[in-house]
Amino acid sequence: MTRIRSIVRGVGAYLPQKVLTNAELAKTVDTSDEWIQQRVGIKERHIAAEGEYTSDLAVAAAKNALANAGLTPDDIDLIIVATTTPDYTFPAAATLVQMKLGIHHGMAFDIQAVCSGFVYAVATADSYIKNGLGTRALVIGAETFSRLLDWTDRTTCVLFGDGAGAMILEKVDLADGEPERGVLASALRSDGHHWDKLYVDGGPSTTGTTGHVHMQGPEVFRHAVGKITDVVYSTLEKTGYTVGDLDWFVPHQANRRIIDGAGAKLGLPPEKVVVTVDIHANTSAASVPLALSVATADGRIKQGDLVMLEAMGGGFTWGASLIRW
Ligand code: UT7
């Protein structure tokens, strides 16, 4: 019996050079380092330079992932970019990434699931690979979220940052007796009834402008922990694994209190939870692959580890993916 699996070949990341600290933000908006750290757990975020676009961040992360995997752009036949901040309304940022990497074959498209985008993209790439539509996928989460912020609105502008992370998934046919590897299961959810709890008040079909982020923060917070834990359990149920089998939990990095709440509700020891919200802030679809890049580079996540990815965001959308590294 064939067992086609999408295994992780490499990861990479890119962060814009400019770092914006809480103290610097407090000079321009009525906030404080103390409030941001206590309520959200953020110390600093990276901000893309003028003329630096989402596809540029994505390409830099992709090149690092290719180097990490020992592959070249020619080896890639599927590019999925999860983003809410594409360079242009169209074409997809993924096609710009394809062009900038010099790739002429295969396919490229974007996924718009806001902060859950990377988990949606991993599940999509895994399905494409298992259904014979691709052999090596470059799955990227990339955002210039700073461009959607109203920098006079302290309830949102302190929360977000820019960055990109990339993962390469490769099709393998596991031999008889070979242990399970790669993406083991995913679960994706959405409920559009919550659309206006976290949204941007512009778009091609409404205002013809880009718009700014609006969030009913406490309302989003109220839903977050329950939705995250539900989808983690749904993903585990598909495989027979339990929370106790997990080596690492790599959650979306929106708020330290949400991460801690979800970890505690799942009964996970804090040392198994990867946290980067302090240094990256909320980078939307880039947050999970950025966290992955940190935890693989510092040697925490190793081959053979059981890793649960999870995210929740605008829509609402939420999802999880379980990977044997
Ligand atoms: O990535 C997608 C998912 N997004 C999320 O998961 C975000 C979920 N929500 C949150 O993380 C939190 O709700 C926030 C961090 C957005 C806000 O934290 P909170 O503890 O829910 O605060 P709050 O909105 O209830 O505001 C408490 C107080 C208010 O003042 P009053 O009315 O009590 O006087 C706010 O005006 O904090 C005030 N406040 C601030 N103060 C200083 C709000 N933003 C700031 C700020 N600096 N930046």
C-alpha cells in the first residue's frame, strides 16, 4: 500500500531590518512599554522599509528555506503564499515570488485566511501533494501588516509587525515499515458570522481603498482559547495521538496571554510551547513559520519530533496541523 506523505524539507525566515520598540511607539501614541508587555507580551516588532513589499519578504524567506533544504528554485512546482497584505490587489503575491525566484513551471497562488493563513496553506499544500498536483511545495506566510495599521489607533497599532517565514514540503512515498513522517493531519474551520470583530475597512469592491485594521480585541480574545483548543483536539483525534505525545506546540503569536491560556487548557508544560510574540509581535500569516524558524534554528525542533501548529484570526478562521518532523 502506498503511503504518500508531505515531509518537511526545510524552513527559513526573513525579518525586515528596522526594529520598532514599545518605547519608540510610546513617543507617538498614548501607550506604554509596561501596558504592552503586561497585556500582550510584545517588546518589539520589525517594520518593512519603504519600497520593501510582501513578495520581497517572502522571497528572502523562501531563499533561506531553499538553502536550509539544499534545494534550488527549479525543484519547486507549487508556491502558496498566505498573506493578507499582497503587493497588489492582483496578481497573487505567489506569482511575484515565482517570478523573482526565476521559476517558470508549476503553479503559484495566494491564500487569504488572515492569521490562520499559514496553517490553511500547509493543509492545502499537503492535499495538493497527496492528490498528485505537486511534488515540492514552497509554503510561505508573509505580511507587511504595518501598511494596514492606523498609527494613531493605540488599540491596534501596538500589536502587529512585518515578516515572512517559509517551509518546503516534499512528496515522499513511505516504504513498507517506514515510520510515519510529514503532515499527519490538519483541521480547518471558519465562521464568517464573526467577520466584523476583526477586519479591514476597505477593499477593491467596497471603498476602492486599502483601509485600516479594526478589532474588537476583547471579543476576539474571548473566542480565541476555546477555538484553538477545539481544533487542536480535532486534529489529534484524526491520528490517535494525545496532547501528551506532543513534543512542541507552535501557536499563532497574537498575545502571550492567549498562548499561555491555550497551553494551560491543553495541559501542555510551558517548556513545550514556542513563543516569539515578544520579538516579532503579531505578524498574521507569518507568525507560525517565523516561530518555527526560530525553534528549528536553535535546535529545539528536531527530526522525529511531533509538532502541533495552530492559528486563529480574522473571519473568524482557525486551524491546526500535526507534523512528524
Ligand atoms: O491575530 C488575530 C487574533 N487576534 C487576537 O487574538 C487579539 C485578541 N485580543 C487581544 O489580544 C486583547 O484583547 C488586546 C491586546 C487587543 C487588548 O487587551 P485587553 O486586555 O482585552 O484590553 P482592552 O481592550 O479591554 O482595554 C483595556 C484598557 C482600555 O482602557 P479603559 O477603557 O479600561 O480605561 C483601553 O483603552 O486598555 C486601554 N488600552 C491601552 N492602553 C495603553 C487599549 N490599548 C492600549 C494601549 N496602551 N496600546
